[in-house]
Amino acid sequence: MVQWQDSLSIGVLEIDIQHKLLFDKFNAFLAACDAEAENDAIFRLFWFVEAYAVTHFGQEEKLMQEVRYPGIEMHRQRHQEFTSEVARLKEVLKNEGPSPTVISTMTDFVSGWLVDHISTMDRAIANYVASCAGA
């Protein structure tokens, strides 16, 4: 399981809630894999994680546009890189099934990326929003 940590909260309520939901949905996917659920159920859970990430990224990018965040293009590029890698992993999952190796690779990538991205890039957005509010 990928544990949400309060230290990942960036202080923008809507974004924090969405981040927690991403963790919850990815954990539901992992739980289905651990329970050896049918492949269709596992695939649907991962597809949901992928679709929800895209929706979440759209919300973040909308916020960045609204506040005229100067790092929006680099941030958007990171979102696109994540989306591309998740699409690649989805194909691996579809072709090879939810083997321990595939699930481990997916878990390492998704959890590592989310923790790093939230704690650095998303926190920078929150800091920018806070500095604009205080100006």
C-alpha cells in the first residue's frame, strides 16, 4: 500500500483532497491485486487511477492558470510525462497481467512519482498562491 502522509498536504484543500483520493484509488488497485481479483476488475481499477490522474492534473493546471503561476509549462510537462508512463504501464499490465513484477514496477513508479511531485512541484504552487495572497 501507498500511505498518504500529512506532510504531503500542500494547504490547498481541493488539491489535497484529490491527492488523497489518488492514493486511495491506487491502494484499491493494489488491494485487488493482492486479493487476486479477476483481471477485468484489476484493469478497471487501474484505468480509473489513470483517468482520475488526468482529471486531477486538469484541475491543478486550471489553478495554475488562474493565479498565473510562472512554472506552469514545466509543471504541465511533468504531468504529461506521468500520463505517458502510466499509459505505457497500462499496456504492460494488459499484456502481461498483474504479475508481482509488473505490480512492483507500477507501485514504485506511481508512489515515487506522486510523493516527489506533490512534495516539490505541487508545494511550489501552494507557496506561490500563499505569497500572492500575502502580497
